[in-house]
Amino acid sequence: MKRWMKRALVAMGIMVVMISLLLGLTQTVFFRDWLKNRIVAQGNRCLNGQLSIAGLEGNLFTNLQVNGLLITARQDTVLYVPKVRVDLSPSRLFHLELLIDSITIDGPYGKLIQASDSSWNFADLMRTDTLPPEDTVTEAETDTSAFRILLNEFILRDGSVRVAALDTTLPTGVTEIGLRLAAQYSDTAQVLAFKGLSFTLEKPSFRMEQLSFDASRRGDKITLGNLVIRTAGNQLWGQGTYVASDSAVSSGQLTSTPVDFSELTALVPALTLHGSPLFEIEARLERDSLVTRLGIIEPPQRIDIGLDVANVSKALNVGTHDLVRYYLTIGLTRFDLAHWLGDTAMDYRTSGTIRLAGTGFTAEEANIAMTVDLADLSVLGRSVGQITGEARYAAGNIDGRLDAL
């Protein structure tokens, strides 16, 4: 046998022995207690509170389980997690991939408590003096890498949060929290499969049955697809694309089933709308111009709202507000105000169009022109006929006219 082959076999034997010893060491009570204490000590350095862990399980190479993770602050529980399990495929490191087969969190419980000074128990939980200083990004750090991180499955089951707030309109708790997702990350692309989030609010009562979507970023393009928002009484679907380029087109769409406003009234008591319309929303951004369309439809009624904004980026800077031009159109088809308010005393019905065009946002700089053309106007059961008019606002001055035909 050649000498180099003997040396290779000896090296491989030594490596096998070392790996076996290392694997055996990780299974000892001594090593797990040492590792647990290191994690707790490092965590407590970063917390204005106390971290404790009941124990660790697993071989630490292909799986790890943390039992009884507890974080306390202000002499009360902030977070308790009975069990966290992580499953890995370390062999994928040879293919420049960190593959996490699954992360499973069972039964997490949290407390959100607001003190009399309005501060929350989690507000100062993290110590800022232990954070590393922000380093200047070097040219080498901006280079792309072929390394990828893959998370095949993240599962959170049966989570709950108790809320003690000074504002009594806030929910007192969130229960039945469930979350499933998968993700991939590399320097050139990121993918998120948000498979489902569900939860139940307590006082007021509200049930989120499903929030799910697919999202990705490749280069300058961000895509959102298969968006589903489903509650106990309502449902929305949507999709969208954003491209960070002046010449490219970004767009989005959102559609609902007929809306049950009573479900939303439980969350926002001031919302007293009636009816059961479906919503259709579209938006398009191209060459610094934004075009949006909103349709509110409950046959035979229909409300169409269109908003076009030119030089939309100028709205972000106070000094360039006057360069923004906006055009608003409201189209009414057999509009019945009493129907939407649930008040027969508000018997106003009409069809027609209201148009507004202008520049500026403040009272001093705004320059706005408005036209009104309403047909078949009826007030308290009496026909008024057609109403037309126009008005103009500029530099604090307003004038206009209104005609009944």
C-alpha cells in the first residue's frame, strides 16, 4: 500500500474518532448543563430582566430542544415557552447551504402589561449598552456570496398573550395563535412562503382565520402573491409587484367578498356603516405617477373613486409639495345615503360625478378646482332634479356657483 494512502486512512481514522468523541461529549449531562448556563449568561447580559432555561435535549448536531424558556422583567413573566425544537441537516453545509428542516414552538405564553406611567413591560427589555457598535460597511462586505439559508418549516402552535392596558378599548388577550411559514435567503434573492397566521382576540371578540401570502425579492423587484385575509365574516384576496425603477411599472390589486360591517364594528365601535358591499382596489405606479381605483359595489348601487397623482415622490419633501398634482373623481350610481348609514331620516339619493383637481396640501399653498354634476337628486322622497356647480380655492379665497336644473 502506498505511503500516501496509509496517511489518508490514518487521518480519516483520527477524524472519525474525534467526531465520535465530540458527539459523545454533547450527550453528557455535564456538557448540556455547561451549554445551558452559557446561553443563560449570555442572554442575561443583553436583558433588563432574567432569562432561565429548564433544560436542553437533542444531539445538538441534527436536533436541539430547549425546554422551559422563561423571561421575566419587573418581577413578572414577559414570555414563557414550554418547548422549542430545531431540526437541522448539517451535511448541506458542504453545498454552501444552512438547511433548517424545522423550527417548532409549542404553547408560547406572553404578557403585555402597561404601567401607570404608560410604559410597557417589554419597552426596555433589551439593554442597548451591550449591543455591538455599528461598523462601517466595507467593500468586501458588499460582495455577494453563494451561501444560502433555507428554512423548510417554521411552526408556532397554541400561542397566547395576555394584555393589561390602561386603554380599555384594547383587547384583553390574544389566544389560539398559530403560524406556519417557510423561507429562503441568499444575497441575490429572498423568498417567504407565509403559509398561515391565525388568532383570536378577546374583548372585543375577533377571529382571524387566515392571513397568508407568498413574497419574494430578486434584484429590484419585490413580488407579493396569493394574499388571503380571511376572518370569521370577511375575506380579501390580493397581489402586487413593486420595482425600484422609475421606468418600470409597479401595481397591486385587492378584492373582497361582500363585507360584513358588523364584524368590524366590534373592533371599531365608531364604525356604524351598513350595507354589504364588495370592494375592488387597483393601484399602478409608473414614472412617478400613481393611479388608484376603488370600487364599492352593492347592486344596484356603486361608488367609483379614482385618484391620480403626478410627481408623487415630491410629496415626501415639504419644499416640493407644490409640484404634486392630484386629480380625484367620485362617481355615484344610484347612491342611497340612508342605506349606508342605516338611518331613514337621511333619505338622500343621487347619481352623478364629483371631480377635483389641484396642487398643494396646506391652506396657504393649495390651489383646487372642483366640479359637481349630480342627476336624479332626491331629498326626503322629493325629486330635486339635476344639480351642477363648480368651485375654486386658491390662497385662502374660495368662490363658486351652484345651479339646480
